[in-house]
Amino acid sequence: MASGKELRTKIKSVENTKKITKAMEMISVSKMRKAQERMRAARPYSEKIRNIASNLGQANPEYVHTFMKQNDGKSVGFIVVTTDKGLCGGLNTNLLRAVTSKLRETQAGAMTPQAVAIGSKGLGFLNRVNAKVVSHVTHLGDKPQLDKLIGPVKVLLDAYTKGEVSAVYLCYNKFVSTMSQVPVLDQLLPLSAAKMDAETKASGTQHAWDYIYEPDAQAVIDDLLVRYVEALVYQALAENMASEHAARMVAMKAATDNAGNVIGELKLVYNKTRQAAITKELSEIVSGAAAISG
């Protein structure tokens, strides 16, 4: 059995750990609220540009943008959105497990995967599995800017435009609630007109608009669809950041509760050890007094 001094050291160590996890929990609560506000603020823009892109596709059927055409490229692109830091439970693990399954499926179909890593955890994972990382961006901070995402993502978009990539998948964690975050592998390219139309109908805005283009339809649609794809990537990043802080809050709360349980068990063992030592000392005193008097 451990001595009283060793148990006091362990109790002090776990108490210090509990303070750290409690502080991290409170920080995650604050950051999660801000991330949720940022995520909700990005949704109206994403919904509006999706509606316009869908309406433009229907209003000008004679021109089909490259992003809406199926390519015969020998590669498949992946935009993997993960966190820069750990201690957020199984958030990254669940997503990367789904990405691993998709990578194996791609390689089984004689296709070469290419990846864009957004976040340090995803970059490290892709390097470990020897996936081809064409670009990456890390440490975007708590307030990510769209201009920092455009460069890395544009590498895959340009490859798709050239016909080198047959499809592009967007991989991220979708924020459902504080207790639930779902890993999502969504096909980003080619854009499906049917899917865009279904999303537009789901949003409750069904109109047949007649547009006047300036300078011309092709220039407007080209620019708009690029902005649409960038908006989807930014929305995925916002969803993933909200998921990260929610998962970290839950993980740190569980760690704090477990630390409290460990402290309680260690204090019980310490009290038993201390009581046993006191009982032993009393027994020795009584035995010594009996021996002297006898």
C-alpha cells in the first residue's frame, strides 16, 4: 500500500489537473457560443448564394459551367477539415475514420487521391497515410478568414477545371447539437443541379427568375459558382469549429468529473492508510505500557 506522503502527492497532482480541465471547459463554453454565432451568421449568405446559383442554372440552360460537368480524371480530391488542437474527444478520430474508408474505396477503384488539409490534425493524418497533399492551411485561429482558404482550395478547383480530378469531396464535422457532431463526406464537385434545386426548395424559396446579365451570362455564372463553392467550404469550416468547441467542452467536463472521482477514491485510501497507521501506533503504545507494568 502506498504511503501517506505518496497519496498526498497524487491527490495534489489530480487536483491540479482538475483545475486545468475545468478552466479548459469554461474556455470552450465561451468559444463555442462565439463559434455558433459565426456559423449561424454564415448560413444566410450560403443559402442566398445557393438560391441564386440554382436559379441561374435554370434560367440559362444553354451554358453549363465546368463545375457542373462530370470529368474523367484519374484522381479524386478531398478537402479535409479538422482541428488544429486535440483534447476534443473522438471528433477528429470519427471523421478521419470515414476519410480512411473513402480513401481505400478510391484506391480500390484505381484512382489516385489528392487532398487539401485544413487543420493540423488532418495534415498529420494525411502525411502518415502517405496521401498526396497538394496544399494545406493550419492555425486559422478562432476567427477564420475566407481569403486564407481561397488559395489552398483553389488548387483542387483548378485541377477539376483542367479535367485532372473527377470529383471533389468536402469532409468535415457537422454541428447538430452540443452533444452531437456528425462526420460528413459531401460531394462538392461536380455540382448537382438536382441537389441544388432540392436545397433551394427545402429553403422555401421557389421562383423562376429572369435575369439581365452584365457583362454576360458566362462571366456571371463562372464567378458566382466559384463563390458558391468557396461559401460551402467556409460554412464547413464554421460548422467544424463549432463542433470542435462543443466536443472539447464535453470532453473536459468528463475529465473534470473523472478527476473528482479519482480524488475521492484517493482520499478514501489515504484516510484508511492514516487510520491504520494510527491504530498501529496505539497498539504499540498499549503493548509497551502492558509490558512495562507487567
